[in-house]
Amino acid sequence: MPNPTAAMLVIGDEILSGRTRDANMHHLAQELARAGIDLREVRIVADDEEAIVAAVNALRSRWQTVFTSGGIGPTHDDITADAIARAFGVGIGVRDDARAILAARYEKMGTELNEARLRMARIPDGATLIENPVSGAPGFTLGNVHVMAGVPAVFQAMVASVLPGLTGGTPLISRGLRVERPEGDIAGPLAEIASDYPALSIGSYPFIQQGRYGANIVFRGTDAAEIEAAMARLASVFPGETR
Amino acid sequence: MPNPTAAMLVIGDEILSGRTRDANMHHLAQELARAGIDLREVRIVADDEEAIVAAVNALRSRWQTVFTSGGIGPTHDDITADAIARAFGVGIGVRDDARAILAARYEKMGTELNEARLRMARIPDGATLIENPVSGAPGFTLGNVHVMAGVPAVFQAMVASVLPGLTGGTPLISRGLRVERPEGDIAGPLAEIASDYPALSIGSYPFIQQGRYGANIVFRGTDAAEIEAAMARLASVFPGETR
């Protein structure tokens, strides 16, 4: 049976403007690979309601699970919850259980639950909350879409809350072999190996280091023995040039 | 006049599987911001022809310029050129000028221009070549789509080849102010500033460091004086807590 599929939507002006380098996508990709869920597509859009609605609807209809990051805080540019509600055609408002979580949190910290913070209790109708052990304000799940914070520590905590509840597949095993030969020399033998091991996904990722050409060949699949066999075959074709 | 728009398509199993952390998107985002071109959307898809064709066609019809990275090398998993030809409905074959570039390069290196390497001279009909001063094999431009390599050093060289030929806009200036207060305290005053400076894009990017909450407030726009004024206003609201 093929593994479940997933997509991610990053809502992030700060990434599109080059200010920030993504960290959440990389984290989620690694966690999903471990869980046997295939991350098939990522989109990054601006803090723009039209763009978020269109992307969420495209991704949720195409892939089994969608994760979003960003835009659920208290400031004026946090518009993700409203966009998700609109994408699903449902209402949105401050919800008692979310408000109670925030109230308890801020009381403990001696912080005022002001109007801005209360925005974080606005949850689309029909959603369930995602726990946020780091900073309180919850994410939420609506249909097959998990809406999470953009702050990496919070995003990671929410991923940890959500993942155990998802049906995983066979974890993808990935092994790499570094071949210190130009990719053009590797290509022919590699294509033969790829055709002899159709169950494996074999990728070639070239590099240039100090003027020398090489490629990291990555074998991915669910059968460790098969991966080792394909790697051994490649190593035998390029003896002394793999490690 | 609004700035020209752009999108990027990353073709990369290695990013979706969590093996590699993106570098090219971050580089392009920074270069485009400097050139006054607004990067509005990024998509990352697998090394899958259907997925590439669909994404290229969606992005090129929506944004003024599209940049792709990855999948134009000599190995079996390099399918980008064919996918681009299909997306545009044009033919593809080994082209003399591209072959001549490769032949000259490999002759100088004493390397054989074998069948695998010749794949890199396959260029969709009607495309113009993008120079690759790093490793020879060219990228290409077809319509409003610039097809470039995934190896960061080569990607960066190709971006440098392409950018001067594009019509830029007013470079986006971006200034940040770090406020050492929880975002929930910043949100109210910040919303007022955002509404008083409608020409600026004002983002709030919260952080948690050693258990302390704060946010980097980023002001983006094309008028430096306006940005400084908005920053000064924020600093006056939170004296002693900004830097």
C-alpha cells in the first residue's frame, strides 16, 4: 500500500522577502519521512488572504494531510485562522475552550489577556485544538488541515502533538553514497542500477567542492536490504571513489 | 507603479524528504528583493513530470517571471527540461550551440562528452541559453521561465546571469526592530502604526529566547524616511525595550 501523502503551506512574507531562511519545512520534512508519510508538495505564499485560501484549497483537495505554519499570532498580520475559515466556508469566532487556555496561561504569567491576545482564541467552527505546550495559544485542525504557529519552537511542539494521531506508513529509509566523480560519469551506471531496482527512488545530487566534482547518490525505499544491495553495486562500479 | 512579480519552483525530492535544507530559495529571495522584484510564491515539487508541468503552468500564467531550480543535470532523475518543453507544448532535442558549449568545456577538462552529458544539451525549442560559468552546462529561458541548476554555486551564477536582463522595480527596503516584549503587548500599538503607514508592509515575527518572549518587527517599503519614521514611533511606544 502506498504511504499516506502530505503537503505543507508556509505563510510567510519573511521567507519570500529573503529575511528569514526556512526552518519549519525542513523540520516537518524530516519528521514525516520518519513517520512514513510522503511530503509531496510545499507552497510558500505571502500574508495575503486570497493567496492563503487558494493554496489551502488546492492542497487539501489533492493531498491527504496538509500542514500550515505561520500567521496565527496576535498581530494585525496574523490572518491565517480567518483565511482557513473562509477556505472551508465556515464561521469563526472566539471559542470558550481556547479562551480558557489563554486565560489560564496569562493569569499564571501575570499578563493581561488583552484584545490582541484574544484574537488567538478565534477558531474556525468545527475545528479541534492543537496543544501548544510552549506558549499556550493553540493551533487547530479543521478537516485534513493542521494549522500551526510559525515560531520554530512552537511549530515543532505542535508537530509533536499532531503526528501521533496520524496514520503513518512504512518509514522511508534513506542512505547516501558520496561518489567523487563528475555526475556525467556516474549517470550511465546509475541509470542501470535505477532500472534494476525499480522499487527504490534513486537521486543524484551533484556538488562542487574546491573545484572537484562529485555527487551524493541517495537511495530511498522501505527495504533496507535492497538499499544496501543497490549501494554495494554502485560502490563496485566506482571502487575507491565512494564513501 | 507596482513592482514586477516573480515566483520560484524548486524541483527537489531531496528537500521534500528532509535530506537537504533549501539554500537556493533563500538566495533568490534576497537577490530579488534587492532588484525590486516581488517574490510572491514558491512551490516545491518532487522529481515528477506531471507535478512539474502543472506547477510551471500555474506559476507562469500567474506571475510575471518564474525561476526554477534543479533537475537539469545528466542523470536519470533530471527531467526538468522535458517537463518544461511539455508545459509549453514545444519540442525538445540536443541543440548545436549547447552541444558546442559542452564539447569545448569537456575537451578542455579532458573529459568525455558521453551520452549522459549530452542530455544536458537537450533544450526546448525556442529557448535561449543561460550561461553557466561554473560548470558549463547551460540553463535556459523559455517565455517567462528561467530554468536553472540546483547546485547552489551554479544556481547563484545563473541568477547573476539572468537578473541584469530583467526589468526591476524600486528596491524594497527592509528594516527590523527587536522589541523585547510579548507579541500580545505589541499587537495593539503596532496595528495603529500599520494603519497610519498604509504604504508600508509591517510584519511581526515573534521569538522565544531563553524563556523570554519578544518579536522582530520588520518594516518594508520603498521610502527609507517613512520606514525610519514608523520605526521611531514604535521605539517611542516601547522605550528601552527596542534595539
